[in-house]
Amino acid sequence: NETSKILRKDGKKTNIRYVVFDILTEEEFYNAKQSKSSYFDRRSLLENTIEKLDLQFIQPAELLYKGNQLEMIDKCYNEAIANGEEGIIVKTVDGPYENKRSKFALKIKDENEADLLVTDVIEGTGKYKGQIGSLICQSSDGNVKVSVGSGLTDDDRKKQPSEFIGHIIAVKYNMIIDNASKNGKTLFLPRFVEIREDKDIADTL
């Protein structure tokens, strides 16, 4: 929603950029085969194609660093997080493209943990109807509010709401982001970890 507000001007979408991270042949794309060329051969083809066709609205994903120095990879990661990005992708130079989770591409992203107070529960749907679907949580100062459903096991969902409401839980998340529908902050990709029986006060923002 926030992105749409920025892009829309006088009812029209403006300043849209389509970021492309790889390129395949038509045969590879439609048959979901593994690419036959290395990543940097495909990268060169991608950049040359965009330049040749003068595609102003398409740009290749930013190449932050080429090399094998771990400290440089760490530096790129820290800069990405500081700029509000989720993380970085590290690829092997000669790695093929695979239409699946690939050992040739490693996602490095931020992961944090917070202790939040459960204030309510939302009933599940489908096979979880009549059980706990997600936990409504917030920080002790009320500045962070988030619904947490991921990470709950089937046994967790069968518990009574009172076993969660009023308790502190540990929540893993990637980053703190603006709450698009309400004032304040929320968490990106929150996952339930455990009930913190040793704590009775949640973290602040």
C-alpha cells in the first residue's frame, strides 16, 4: 500500500522499476531445466540485453561485490541491513540456475528475537478451525504490534487461549517495519519460538 501511494501520481503509476536477477533461454524457462551457462555468463547476457534493447524500466539486480573475501561479503550484508534491505544473495561464479532452492545461491538475511506479550488469539481456519490460528502480541510500550502464527505446532494450536494470553513469548523476526494498517511498528516474518516462563515483562521497541 505504501509503495502504491509513492508510485501513483494523478491516478497513474510512475517511476516503476522491474529488477531482474537472472536470465534463461526460452527452452530453459519453459522446460524448467537447469541452465547450461555460469552465473557470470548469464549476468553479462542480462546486462547486454537490457542495454541493447534500451529498457529504461528494467534494471539488473545490483551487484555489490565479486570475490571470495568473507569480510567483504559481511560488509555488503551490513550495508544492506543498514539501508533497510532484507539481506543479500551470495552466488557462486560458475553456478548454474536451478528452478528450486539451490546450493549455488545462499540467502543471508537478518534474524532477531524479541520477547512480546500475548494479548489475544485469533481462531484458525480450515483444519485449524476451533483451534488457535495466531497470537496477537505487542511490546511492553505498545509501539510494536504483530500477529504471530508461523512456528506454532499442531499441539500449540490445540492449547487453550489462556495458556498464551497474558504470557510472554519469544518471537524470531527479520526486521522491524512500519505497520501499514495502523500507527506504530510491526515485525517482518515473525515466528513463534517458545513461551518465556522466566519473564513477565515484554521488550520495548
